[in-house]
Amino acid sequence: MNGTLKSQTRTRIHPTASIHPGAEIDTGVEIGPYTVIAEDVRIGKNTKIGPHVVIDRWTTIGADCNIFQFTSIGAPPQDLGYKGEKTEVVIGNNNVIREFVTIHRATTKQQRKTVCGNGNLFMNYVHIAHDCNLGDNIIMANSATLAGHVSIADHAIVGGLVAIHQHVRIGAYCIIGGATAVSKDIPPYVMAVGNRAKLYGLNSVGLRRQGFTRAALEEIKRSYNIVFRSSLTLSEAIERLKTELPDSPHAKRFVDFITASKRGLARERSRRKSDAHEEDHE
């Protein structure tokens, strides 16, 4: 049985799909064979859902998303304290969600929402656990996994087979290399890799691809050096950033990220002299 359709003329639903009458399906939506959509689900305009997808209760998916086969969205959290309370998954617009991705709804321990923003790419076998909060234009590669309550800021890239500990924060425009275990917060703009993750300087190539100007890159590099390559404590580094770069939005992003950290920051790996020479000439 089909749910509420805003326009049956432009909505294509395979006859084997099972859609609860309490689901709301917008115009232009395509739903493939054997897909199951529960009640209290809302699907935005022109979203395409492949075969054998399961979308559970209290899930909202925006417009122009592309959800591939065998994906599971909105299943109850893997948390023994959860007792079936109303919590949500909220997914924005223009997301690509590939095969076997799992996105779980929230617990009652935080905002009661698992949130994914706009324009994200989640590759095969990505897992986004309960209460995670993801921004926009994020790439998560194959089998990257998030424990509960993880936050990822805009334009971050998470490599394949990465495991991120609960409550960890991932900063904007950073890149995390494959097979990395992340147990501490990863600041914005950086590269991180390893078990446990260490910082490997700035994500300079990624920042240039995102259109950062030379002046902006210099501000970011100067901020990074103050925080991670000086003998200052974090509190002293924050004060120096405020003093030396008071008008820099990039320095402010470092300050805001550091002051909000509860798990502590991943630190930079020990550098050889040759490493320092190469980075100085980037």
C-alpha cells in the first residue's frame, strides 16, 4: 500500500515496494522493487530510492537524494538504553548514499536526532551511528564508521576503513587517511592518519581545490604553527591567535574548535628535519 503521494503522475513506485499509508512521498520520487518504507517517513522531491532499501520510522529525507540498494536508514540505535522512544534521522538534500550504508536514528541522550546535511557522499558500507551530526559536502569512503555522538563539519573527507570513537569531533576541510583509528578531536584544515590518529600537517591540496586564496592559506598555516608547532600550551596558543590574527575567520575556527573540545585534540606526529623542509616549501 502506498503512503500519501503529493503527485501520483510524477512519482514512480514499483508495485512490489511496501509503503506505509502514514509515509509522505513528494513529487518526482522513484522507489525501486522490494523497498520498505515505514510510517512517519517523509521523502523529498525527486529523490531516487533503489531496490531492497529499508527506511524506518521518524526519518526525513530531503530532495534530490540518490539512495542505492540494500541501504538501511532510521533503524533503532545500537544502544541498550534505547526503549523505542520517538527519535529521528534527518537527512538533507542532494546526498548520494551508496550500497549497504546504515544510518541509525538517535537515542534520547542528546538532541534526539541523527543529522546528515546536504551534498554528502557516503560510499559502500558506511555506518553512521545514533546521535551523529554531519554537515555539508562531506565524503565518507568505503567502510568508514562513526560511533555515537560523532560530529563532522563541512567539506571533511573520511578515508576508507576509518573508525571514529564516540563523541569525537572532526573539523571542517580536514582529511583522514584510510584505516585510521580516531579517538581524539581532529582540528579543521589538517591531514590525519594512523592508529591512533596523528596530524600530518595541513590538508593543503584539498584547501587549494576548495578555492582558498593564498592569503587564506597563509593565515591557516600561521594558525596551525601557533597551535601545533610552538612550545605554547593550548590556552597560550589560543591567546596568541586572538592577539596576532584577531580578524582571521580561519584563526577563529581553530579557536572555537579547540575551546569546544571535550575529548582533547589529536597531536602532530614527530617530524624529521626533511619533513619540515618540504612543508615549508609547499
